[in-house]
Amino acid sequence: MADLEIRNLVKRYDKTEVLHGISLDVEDGEFVVFVGPSGCGKSTTLRLIAGLEDATSGEIVIGGRVVNNLEPKDRDIAMVFQNYAIYPHMTVRKNIGFGLRTSKMSKTDKEARIDEVAGILGMTDLLARKPSQLSGGQRQRVAIGRAMVRDPAVFLFDEPLSNLDAQLRTQMRLEIKKLHQRVGNTIIFVTHDQVEAMTMADRIVIMKDGHIQQVGTPAEVYHKPANTFVARFIGAPSMNMLSGTVADGALRLGSGEVLELGLDAADGQPVTVGVRPEDLHPGAGPALVRGPVTVREPLGHETLIYVGAEGQEVIAKADGRTPPEVGEEVTLTAALDTLHIFDAATGNALR
Amino acid sequence: MTATEIRPTTDALLKTQAPKKPMNTGQFIRWLLLFLGGIAMVMPIAYMISTSLKWPHEVYNLKLIPDEPHLENYTYVLEDGRFYWWFVNSMIIAVITTVCNVIFDSLVGYTLCKFRFPGRYIVFIAILSTLMIPTEMLVIPWYLMSQQFGWLDTYWGIMFPGLMTAFGTFLMKQFFETVPDDFIEAARIDGLNELQIWWTVAMPLVKPALAALAIFVFLGNWTAFIWPLIVTNSVEMYTLPVGLSSFGDEADVAWELIMTGAAISTIPTLIVFLIFQRYIIQGVVMAGLKG
Ligand SMILES: Nc1ncnc2c1ncn2[C@@H]1O[C@H](COP(=O)(O)OP(=O)(O)OP(=O)(O)O)[C@@H](O)[C@H]1O
Ligand SMILES: [Mg+2]
């Protein structure tokens, strides 16, 4: 087990730079999830850590050792691929044992280790099967077993759950998390599913276009998003974005409402005000949004309402029993401390 | 095995199916074409066997059923020591060439498919373009080369042009495309070297292609005629096809003996096919499960 450090990592393919100098510290035993839209460089980062690609510049340090010039096998890592990468011509036992092929363990020790891993994953009865005789979830477990068997310092997962159906994904999510609590190795997990990121991670790394946008615990990135991108990316449904301007430390909204927030910004500066649907509801208080309800989405204990205002649709949460009717004019409000204020030009958080 | 004997069974087959689904003209034409194709395939073999059972004076009588069928030709060919020589020669050459092709073609095909290196495309095109040169054109340079190196009348001389083929390389390259890169990278992370990855991960996954290649190369070399004829001088170095064609004397070609030898020499090809056919079917099954 070991910590992982990335310093100023740059990756260029020919002329296009896909990673623009990212830096990150991962502590020993931490579960870090990389999340971001497609093409933002998550897999590339993982492949650089694994040694499947060479870094253009920057350093990767695993357990205090710069590994840039080491072969993948010497980096003390194991990787689980999206398509499992388990071999169809080998039994489950052979597949799990594959990671030990080059190890110097004795044959009996290897067998014992395979049995131990199969036990942890609940696959003892399946060892003699071929992958074609397994379900998707079982195949995924074999892939994880194959990575586990070597007890690497760092586990790398590249969207390992994206080929599973929703129910199985939830189940495997839980299993991987339990597994992490049990074995305690450092895990870097890539996904583009923010729910996966929120539920599994100790810390989330949010990436966009080859830059890290924010690193933080799930609570931090949810409650204190560093910029509008993170704010909209984390949480579902996405955060509502309203526009406003700063006037004398107060915030003037499109609805005409002026909120005394004590903002530390120049007079007249345009800002973006973010408010999560779960914080926004019809009622008395500062009127953030006024408009007609266009759509209702009953969820049982509550109802999502879509309200047309300022040329966009704002999503809010209403009581499940007596939600406003479609077409009804509503005034939406929220507690002032739930508002997120961003610089409209740069998108960075002001508060 | 005459046409008249086959037709009733086919007719019977058609009749049993008829009530379920009446045959339309298109289907009938398709069946008819397949049937004629089948006859065309079977006739030469039928004549080969038939001729091998005839006496010399009957050979030019094209009756399919010999008047007095006998096995004297088989006894003669099998008791003639030369036949064994040629059989062994052909076997050695076909087996070695097949093994070499399976290994070298797939090594080169794998490299061209899975590694990015400068000039890769040019190498591939260069290999492919050799497919356009017919053997007849190559025979003279091969001969001159063999003469210079002293390879005439040796196994090596017979084999060297075919130890690797452009077609096999191309075939294998295409098949390695079906092996996901993840498989290779996973093995790399697990610490295998590139040669081990090729052998333990990639090769088992292209078994069907290897089987097809093996059948193809074995048959090609087992039946090769022109080059072995040119490069060999001594009777002991002949391969089966060259040897068989020398049966008889200057005045008369002993067709019944040639056909007997040919009939015997089809046996190994049948065996090779039966062995590797299994893998081809396996491959189809595997491909079906992948989805
Ligand atoms: N071999 C390559 N050559 C050139 N560009 C590449 C190569 N591999 C990846 N890229 C580019 O690098 C960028 C990042 O790719 P990467 O695979 O890391 O994205 P990702 O975040 O994993 O996305 P996804 O969620 O779709 O897997 C993309 O724009 C991609 O086009
Ligand atoms: Mg990816």
C-alpha cells in the first residue's frame, strides 16, 4: 500500500494536448474517484498512472518512488477495465491467477491466494467455469479478483460498472466500497456517473477538458462547488443558474428582488446565482424566481416542478401532497445560505 | 455414386419438405445450382478412385464403374519404396511449412496490428503488394538464388519460399483486430512480456483463424507442384505430386498408378481438415457468445 502523487502531468498526442498539467495527492488507502464528461482525460490520466502511456512531462510518484520510467508491472498497480478484459479461453481460476503468473510465489501459495480472493468475492463455486458461463456481474467480479490477487499498492478502475444494468451497478458499487473498506488499498476509480462518484468516493476529482476543476470530499464538491461547471455537474437534477448583479454588496436578481448578502465584489459586477432544486421551493421569503409552472414530476414524497422564468426553466421541489397546478404562477424561494454565487465571466465561486 | 443414383435421394428430400413450404422457382434454381456444383466437386474424386481400381487398358474408357475392379494398383504403389520417400518428403515439408506459417505469419500480423511504429503502414503495404506477383514469375529468381546458395535438391530449397506468406500475414493481422486492446494491456500490467502476451493471450483467441491458415498452408504445400518439380533433381527428394507424375515410363503415363497415389495422398489432407475443423466450429461458437 502506498500513497500516490501526480505532479504537473502533461500528455500530448502529436500536437493535441489532452492533459494540461494536472497535480494531485492521494493518500494511502484513499478511495479517489475521477469524474467528468466524456473526453475530459480521465482514462488518459489512469493509463498514465498505469504506465500504459508515457507522460509527455510531469511526474508520477507511487509510494515515494518516481515511476515514470518503470514498466506497468513494476509500478505495483493493478487495473480493472471497462470491458473486464478477462480471457474467454481461460477458466475463472486461470483468469484470477493470471495476475500471479510472473510472481515468484510457490504454486501452492498461488493456489491458496486464488482461493482466498475467490472467497472474498464469493466466487469459490465458479472457479472451474469459463467466462462465457458467467453473468455480467460475475465477470466483473472475476476482473476485480484478478486485480486483487496481487495485492497492489494502487487499484485503478476505468469505468468498471458502465456495462452493467442499473440494478447490478448499484449492487457492485456497494460491493466495491465494502471491498475497499476490507482490503484498504488505495483506489483510483474513473466514472462519468456523478452518482457513482458521490456514493463511493472519499474524495472526488472533477475534470474537464484536461484540467482538474475541483478536488474535494463529496460533501465539499456538493456544498462548495468551486465553479459553475462543478456546480452543474454534481447533483441531479442540476443546479439552477440565475443571473444577477452586485449592487453595493447586495445581490440584485432578475426577479427584481435585492438580497443583502454582504458580497465582496465590485459594484455592477454580473454574477451567476446557483441554487439547487432541492433548496428551491414555493413559499414566502425572498422571491428568487417568479413564473408559471410548466411541468410537474411527482416523485411520491415530493414533486419536482418546472417553472418558466428569465427565458429558462428552473427546477424546484414542491410538497408531494399539494403541489401547485400546471399554469399556476408561483414564487420560489430558498434559504439565503444555500445560494451559490459565481463570477458570471469566469464561472468561479465568489462565495 | 452416379448422378442417377444421387438424384432420387435429393428428390425424396425435396418431397418431404414440400408439404411444409412449397418451393418457389428461386429456391429450385438455387438447389439446382448447388446440386450441379456438388456433382462438379465430386466427379474428379469419383474418377480418381475409379481409375485407381482399373487395369491399364481400361484407363481411357471413361466408365465410372470399372469392369473388373481390383486393388493391384494399391499393392503396387505401396510396395514401391519410392512412394514412401515422397510421402515422407511431402509430409516433412508440409508440416514444417505449416508450423512456420502459423508462427511467423501471426507474429508479423500481430506486430502490424497491435504496435504503432514508424513505417508500419509501409511495411504492411509492401507485404500486401507481394500478393500481386504470381509464383510463375518468382520461380526463376528463386531458382537462381537456390543455385547460388547451394540449396538445389534440399528440403530447405523446397521450403524456403513458403515459410511465410503475405496472405497468411494479412489474414492474421485482420483477425488480431478482433482481440481487444484491453486484453493486451491487462496482460502487460500483469507483467507478461510482449512475446508471452502474443502466445498466451492473443494466439488462443485467434485459433479459428490459425486453423484456417493451417489447413490452407498444409493443402497448398501438400499439393505444390511447379516449384518442387524445378528445385528437385534426385528421385529421393521428390515430393508426392512430383513423384506421382513420374510414374510410368517415357512412352506411357501410368494414370492408374498416379490416381492410386493421389487417392492415398488425399488421406492426410482429410485428417488435417478433420483435426482443425473442430477449432473453426469452436471459433464460431465463441464469436457467438461474445456479444
Ligand atoms: N491515442 C490517442 N490519440 C489521440 N488522442 C487521444 C488518444 N487517446 C485519447 N485521446 C484524446 O484524449 C482525450 C481524452 O481521452 P480520454 O480517453 O482520457 O477521455 P475520458 O475522460 O476517459 O472519456 P470517456 O468518459 O469517454 O472514457 C480525448 O479528447 C481523446 O480524443
Ligand atoms: Mg475513458
